[in-house]
Amino acid sequence: MSRRLGGLYVVVLLGLLSLPILVVAGVSLNGGQSLRFPPVDPSLRWYGELFRAADWTGPLRNSVVIAALASLLAVAVALPLALHSWGRGGWLTRVLMVLGVAPFMLPPVITALGFLVFWVSLGMYGQMAATVLSHGIFLVTLPLVTISLGLVSIDRSLVEAARTMGATRGQVLRTVVLPLVAPYVVSGYAFAFVLSLNEYIIAYMVAGFTVETLPIKIFNSLRYGYTPIMGVVSVLFVLVAALVFGTIGAFGNLPRLLGSDRAEGR
């Protein structure tokens, strides 16, 4: 009986979580320029409009470029930091790790305000480079955590065996450590990419309306009217997130990435 109640609870919970997505997806199918549910004159017109209208393709391109570069920067910072923490330890490493996770420990608006003051003082406010760097620093926590989990799962006897056979530290890193931790690096990049794609507060505070991303474009559009294309963008965000996380779940060790000690192969 308790199992049935548990299953019912999960079904109800999933239903409640899915309802907003279903409503937004329905709104995106309106044939006219209105946000109605159920949709009136259902059509895929606005899905094509997203990739044809210049005022939407620009923010779409900005969002993808910023997310791709910021995620790459986050991984580039997180990987050596995680390797140093795993290989050496000590109080300095603990301090660096705290700094690495600090952006996620603060409310996003506080972090965004700090970035705003910093970039204004450097005269870089409103530039895409400032947005990329801000997102990269803010999101470094995600690849740092995933890569650290991957390093912890490595059997150190493999490293010791490679060193015993005469491999240098660089060779051990290239031939043993990096191949084993590569899935965690990719997962960290994917997590950072999805979050950067959806992030609004920091992008708005750092670039204002100068560099429009899709979330900022949606906010701007709300001031002038409501069109189903906003629902299309929301559906696009959900699909990208589902595709990325679904791929990680299908080909990666998702329980381990979520911090479980009872991951597969353990």
C-alpha cells in the first residue's frame, strides 16, 4: 500500500511540474498574436518566426555564443583547480575550493551587482566580453563539482602503477587521469551551458539592453505586447535542457554526478 501511495505521489508531483510546461507549449501554438490556452487556430507559425525575425535571431545568437564561451571558460578554470585539490590538498587548496563554489553560495543579485560595479569601473559595461567572463566566473562551480567527483572516483592504484612503470606526471595526466575524468568535464560543460543559456540577472546587470540574450529579449518584449514567440523560446529552453540532461543520464554516470557514493561500478 505504501508503495502505491509513493507511486501516486510521484505521478501527482510530475503532473504538477509538467502543467506549466504544457501550458507554455500550448500557448506557443496560437496562430494569432495572442497568448491563449487552449490555443486558437493552432499553428507552428511562431516556431519558424523565431529563426526568421532579425529581432529574435540576434538574441538567439548572443545567447548561444555567450553560453558556449562562458562554459568553456568555466571548465578551463575548474579543471586545474580540481586537479590541484585532488593531487595535493592542504589549506591553500581548501581556500581555492571555497572561492570556486562561492559564486553559488551568494544570492545571484549580489553577485550580479558586484560584476556591475567591477565592469563599470573598468569601462567594459555593456560589452559581450564582460558577460562571457561574468558567466564563466559565476558558473565555474558546476564543472568544479562534477570534475572533483570524477577525480575522487579514480582508483589511485592506477596512478601509482603508471608512475611505477616510469611515466612522468604529465604522461599520467594525459594517459590516465584525463581520459577517466573526461565524461565529468563534458558534463560540467553541459550543465554550465544550459544554465548560462537561461541566466537573466547577471546578463542584465552586466550588459543591460546593449547585449540582448533570449531571456532579456523576452523581458523587453513583455513591455510592448505578448506574442506566442515567447512561448516558443520557453519550449526551446526546455527541449535543450531535456536533451542535454537526458544525454548525460543515458551515457554518463548520473548518480555519481549528483554526488551518490553508490554509483554504477562502485
